[in-house]
Amino acid sequence: MKLKITTIGNSAGVILPKELMARLRLDKGDELYALETPDGIRLTVYDPTLAEQMDVAEGIMREDRQVLHKLAQ
């Protein structure tokens, strides 16, 4: 489904058609989560548990970059 970026105040946003909102079971005010994948960006219904886990993981990765770099080698 093709979406168009539009101006919303001083920001930019994407308008989600009613059909897409229904398929995602979303209502106005709900949150989406953007995940970067090898195939691009995936939008999914916001998951507070996943968000918390990602925040913890990102903090660990920032603190222990040298350890992660050694593991990747």
C-alpha cells in the first residue's frame, strides 16, 4: 500500500487509510513501533514490553561496544 508523507504543523507525517487502520486494529492515538530490518523498516503495533527490552539492549550496546565488537570478530 502506497502512503504519502504530508505536512502536519511543523512536522511531517503519514496518513493511514481507514482500511489499513482496520487491518492493523488501530485507533487514533494508538502507537506504532518502527523496527529496522534487513529488508527495510517494519511498522508494527506498539509493544511496551519490546520497547523496554530494546531500550535496555541499546543501553548495554552503548556501554559495552568493545565487548560486542570482539564478539563479532
